Amino acid sequence: MTQHNKQEHSSMRRFFSSRLFLILLFVTAVLVAISYARAYYQDYAIRQEIKELEQEVQQLQTKKLESFELLKYVSSPDYVEEKARVEFNLKKPGEHVIALPEDSAFHKDDGVNDATSIEDLAPLKNPAKWWYYIMHISHI
């Protein structure tokens, strides 16, 4: 080896065993650790966002199915018929409608006013109310 090589080898050995090298090595290690921590946190945040978006997708799919069911019902003839009967008081051709008075009293054929109101019949089932109304009798 030449004198120049020995001197260069010796200066490199001194540099690698110096405090300056240790400080540079420590700063590099800290920068690598910080970069790793930042990448790990970004990965964690992205995974959390993916979970939230998957839950939102699930909720939207459920809502979509419910909306399709509602649309299917609203488009059905049963719904149209129900709305026509309830909101517009319509009836089917050939159908007879009997309306029970809500606040007036029932009367017997003999002219005696036996005041039995619908409120008095409230605990009765609907078919029983119809029977009493049609037969003009009191359930008391």
C-alpha cells in the first residue's frame, strides 16, 4: 500500500469512529423513523376511511332496497286503489258504499230514540258494529 492509501484509509477510519458520523447516523435514523411513522399513520387513516365508506355503502344499499320496495308498492294497483278510496272517496263500478255516521245516533224503526253512538260501540269489533247498524238494534 502506498502512503497516500494508508493516509486515506486512516482518515476514513477516523471519520467513521468520530462523533460527527454518529450524529449523522442518528439524524438519518430519526428521519427514517419519522417517515415510517407518517406512512403507518396514513395507512391507518386510509383503512379507517375504507371501513367507513364500506359501512356507508351497506347503508345505501339497504336504503336502495327499501326505496325499490316502496316504489314497487306505490306503483302497484293496490296502492292506487287504496289512495282512490281514501283520498278521493271513489268506489269500483258495481260496488255499493255504506257510510256510517260518526257523530249521529242510531235509531230503531219504531221511532224510539235509543241513543247509541259509535263511541258507545267502540269496544266492539267492526263486523259487530255493522250488524247493529244494519239491524237498527242497540247492543245494550
